[in-house]
Amino acid sequence: MQRWIWIALFSMTFAELGQAQSNGKSNGMTTEETVARSSANSYFVLGATPKQEAILRAQIEVMHPEVLPLRVIFVPHWKYLDTTKTFQLHVPTGYTSALFSHLPSRTVFIDADRYQSDDSLGYWMAHELGHLAANSSKESDAEKGARELRKRLEEWRKRAAQKTLTPAS
């Protein structure tokens, strides 16, 4: 029961933060446009810089996973640690975690303070998408699912590098 209380408090905190971010002005989008936009992406990214969000969305689109997350949330390190305790995340001895997935809610949490590079974000996001695809918390299942996703991401990077090396005609 205590776990559900923490989850409810955590959810209310994010709802409250989201309302606090509003400047009171309309964004000019109709309800239909908002629904179409969220349906096309079918997941929300919260707490990321515009650049981080654009890179993350591009990488996920390239990987074309079987199961998309519903939310990807970038949180400060202190909140990340608090969230791992709330969800009772068990990290194998000797390992650290900069991302983790909460399978029932299909939410991926990212420690924004440990964000290292765009390449590492794609690499580890593939792992988290592997957890979602397998619907398993086992690391071996996640890695198995991540292999193909990482391969697609690497091929995309190679094509992008070729385009930048080839002079335009």
C-alpha cells in the first residue's frame, strides 16, 4: 500500500510541476491538432532541452521499436535517485544506471545530470526500449531486444556521416 501512496505523490508532483510551467497563454493549437500531434508521436518527452528532445525523437524514430514508451522524463539527479527508491529499482552490484524504465506505466526516466552524449543516449535508450518490447525487467532480455535497435541506429549514423563527407553537386 505504501508503494501506491508514493506513486500517487510522485504523479501529483509532476502534474503540479506541469501546471507551474504554464505562462497562462494559449499555445494557439486546437484540440484536434494537439491530439494529432500526440498520436503521431505517441509519447511525451518531459524535462528535456529542445535539442535533447529532438535528438531523442530522431533516434527513436530511426530505431523504430515495436513498443514505444508513453513518457520519457528527464529528471535532475536527486529526483532520479528518489524515483529509483520509490520504484525499488535493483541495479546489479558494480553497475550504475542513468536511465531506467517503469514497465507498468511504460515510462523511461533519464538522469539529466548524467546525460553524457547523444550517442550514449541512443545506446542506452535502445536498452530501455528492449525492456519495454520484452515487457521484462531482466537485463538479458533488454539487451537481446536492443541489438537490432542499435544496429538500425548505427546504420543511420553511418549514412549521415556519408552524407556530410560527400560534397553536394
